[in-house]
Amino acid sequence: MLRPLRDQILRLSGFEVDSTLAWEEGMEMFWARQYDLVLIDVEGEQQIPQAEHLCSEIKTANPEQMVAFVCNWRVAVMTDCPDEILRTEFDPRRFVSGVMKMIE
């Protein structure tokens, strides 16, 4: 539910955004185009294995690709795959600032 809002906030902040709900489609998008940053929204602890698998596939294909998980604090302490964790305690300015710091 927050994904479209986050996408719009990033667009309004000057970012080009591609977004999907499906892991498979996300990988197809990754293979089709080069990205400055890949954000993986991890909605709860049960999604960690899928998110880590996706992160691992991306990092194996391109070790230089920046990857961040968007997740809550609990998920953040349970994984170390991505380059960065962006917290979902939703503060739009903080979220955009975190994305900007990653791609500078």
C-alpha cells in the first residue's frame, strides 16, 4: 500500500522510478536496464529469505550494484545482505535523504 506513495515521493524528488510487486518481474527489470540503486521492500520477517535471495542474485550478477532493503527495525537486524537499510518508519524527507546518500 505504501509502495505507490514511496514511488511518487521519489519521483517528486527528481528520481526515475521503476516499481513492481513481483520478485520475478523485479529481476527482469534489473536485467533489462542499469540502475543506480535497487530498493527491495521487505514486508516482515517472513519475506527475509526471498529478499536475501533477490539481493544475492543481483550482487552476484553485478557486485557493484547498490542494493538497499526498505524494512522495519526488526527485519534490519536479521539480515546483512544489502548495502544499506532504509527504515519504514515513514518520514518522507528522511527516506529521500537516505536514498540520496546512497547514490552520491
